[in-house]
Amino acid sequence: MAASTDTKRQELITCERLDGIGFGVSVRLQTGQTLGHALAEFRSCPELLLDVFYEAGGLMVFEGLESIVEAPHELVEISSLFGSEVENYEQTLTPKHMIHEQIPQILLLSNLPPCERKPPPQPQPARTATGDLPVQFPHRRGWHTDQSFRRPPPDISLFYAVEPVPRGQGQTLFADGVSAYEALPEATRNRIEPLNGLHALLGTGRSVRAGEPVTPVEDHQRSQPQPLVRKHPVTGKSALYSCESGQMDWHDGPIVGLQPGVVGDGAALLYELMTHYTQPAFTYVHEWRRHDLVIYDNRCLIHAATWYDSDRHARLMWRTTVGGNPGGEYQGEEKSWIPRDGAELLHGLGEARWDPAEKTSV
Ligand SMILES: O=C(O)CCC(=O)C(=O)O
Ligand SMILES: [Fe+2]
């Protein structure tokens, strides 16, 4: 890195590794800097931020960005540094009540109207034997990478706390797919390298709850195969890429070519991988402070929401997703979720898509 870039970066931000884990960086604007000014500098040299992000394995906790509440376009602007395409949710399979009224690039995640999304249930038991917050599958459920029912899936998400809930609730958990992949026995790495998971759109009747009728869907809403191991297009590192629960297709999958269903060989392999992936050694628990922006790379990390007391607390989060660099695997592909046959984007999805039992992941 050129000395001048380092100097410029130090004028704008401070960076510190996250404590006690092998990935992630916490970033703050230097005293006296505004996000507006920093954005102008980042635009002329995106590496000021991107090098820090990729060196930290694709997890950045940018603290203290209060100006975004009043200037939500700044969230879209910072997002655009991370990829050529900031997604417009009106052009994805997203219901209207989850989209910011003025800025369609912002997804609303909140227990408040109009979103009214409930948090996931508490794990049982609510604490581990050592008194910690459970992170590991299957004690913890809901681990996923964003919108993996689409090819290509989004590269990076930016998740902003307008109104978080008190510490100890409503955390977001992250797991590092590169370390998890590298720690697998060689035989497992070789076995999974050529395999694809089958990822489903929530509410299409393909979830873990066996025995339900499968809902007919439009072509552009169909489950999509995604490699179980993804090679990151920027870092070149291989990472596990898998979800569980409502984001996998348990009717024809979860693993293409292996016995399907919730008790098949595919499920056994997926459960083994998710248990390995979400070991405490590979995970980070983010306790939200107001105005935190957490930027995470969906190509090499998974994450999960946790419970909070939604009768007592309001939680309002804004999210953007960016794409444009999914890697060689997806080269030249058309977007799977864009109808080519004149079908309506959300046709037939209706309320079933938002069945509370499946609301744990997005
Ligand atoms: O609510 C959370 O903590 C996580 C939500 C989530 O999975 C997302 O925004 O992609
Ligand atoms: Fe998510």
C-alpha cells in the first residue's frame, strides 16, 4: 500500500481489529470528520475503505454514523463503494412493505409498521452450559447468507442501526466461511468442492417442515443451485457457502445430487457443515449501538439474527445489498429473478412468503 494512501486513510478513519476473533475490523471517522467529506475522499479512492474491508475478511463495523438517519442517501452512497450495483428492492422479490418509501435501495427490517417483522424465537435453552449466547447450529437456527435464492446472489450487505434494542438482545451473529473451510479435513474439502446446495425462496413450500405441499412458482422464483465452496473474486480464498432452515430447498435438496429431504444424505452433510461452520471459534456476536453500520461480505460469511423482546422494544434497521462481482462461477449469467416470460415479479407469493415460522432469515 502506497504511503500516501495510508496517510490519507489515517486522516479520515481509525481502524482496529475486532477483539478476540480472527476476522472483522472496527472503524470510526477521525474526530472532526464528517461522513459527507469522507465519502468524497472514498469515492476518489475506494481502496481507502475496501483494502481495510478485505484484509479483515469481509466484516467491517463502522461506528457512529449518525448522519445517515437524516441523510439516508449517504447509506446508498457508501454502499456504492462496495460494488457496481446497489440493488433496487423494487426489482427483486421483496414485498412493498419492507422497502423504504423514498429510497427503494433500502430494505426495512423492523418490528414497527409497516414492516412488522417479528424476531426469531429464543434458542432452547436460551444460554449454553457456560452461560454464553448460543451461536452454534443446531442450538442456534437461522444462519444464512443474504438472498441466496437468486443467481447471482448479492455480494455485500450494509446493515445500519437506526434504532437498536438494548445490549443483550437483538444481536447479529457472523461466522467466517474462510476459516471454517480451511479447518475442514482434506477429505471433506475434496468431497464438497464439486457440490451445489439448492437454495429456496422463503414461502415457496420448500422449507424444513416436511409434508407440506410444494407451492407452484413462476420460473424466476425457482430454487437455485449455489456452490458449497465459493472462491472469492477479490481475495482468491475459498469459503463455505451454505444456509439452513427456510433458505434451503428441502424438497429437491438441500444438496444437488444427494438424497433429498430432511433426513436424507444431503441433510446429513448440510447439518455437519453448518455445525462446523458456526463453532464459537469462527463466530462474532455483534451487540448493536445506535448508528452502527455493519458491512458484511455474503460471499464468505454467514449471519443470523437473534431474539429480542419485541413487545417492549422497537428495533429499526436499514439494509442495502450490492452486487456486480459474484465471481467466475456466475460469469455472464442473466439474473435468475428477473421474469423473462412476462410473469409478475411477486406473482403467487402473497402472504405465505411471510409466514412467521419462516421469518428467521432474509
Ligand atoms: O436482524 C438481524 O439481526 C439480521 C437480519 C438479516 O439477516 C439481514 O438483514 O440480512
Ligand atoms: Fe440476512
